[in-house]
Amino acid sequence: MGKGYADIFIEPFSAKYPDIKNGYLIELKYISRSEFSEALLAEKLEEAEAQLRQYAADEKIYKRIKDVVLTRIAVVYCGWEMKAAKKV
């Protein structure tokens, strides 16, 4: 991808499984336990959402998954605890 990289990109293996029409872009964000606040959580979610929109708009991704439904998920962790997950 020319505009950065998603943390996790799950692309269906269409050559072997042509009926699978779902792909996933997952962006992970982390907040240390000492820095956590609801405002920072919202900021990290917004940042992840913006990055996912940018990655999904990348022409290289689009060419690879033309017929695939691309699900974008933003996840924010604080320490070992998942604080938020949002489908974008």
C-alpha cells in the first residue's frame, strides 16, 4: 500500500475458495494504562478510523479485492485490556 500499512489485512484466498467474499482491515491502537482517558480513547479511535479509510481507498488494495466486501475494524487497547472496537 502506498499510503501506509494496516496492522492486519486479511484477504480471502479467492483462487482456492472463490465463494469467500469477505476481507478485513484491522487497525490497532494502544494507550498505556498511566495515560488512559476517555478523551484519548476517542482520539485514538478517530485516528484509527481515518487510517482505515485511507488504507481502504488505496488503489493497490482495491485492485486485489475488487469483488470482496471489505470490513474495517478499529481496536484500541489500554494495557492488556481492549477498551474499544468499532466497525468503520
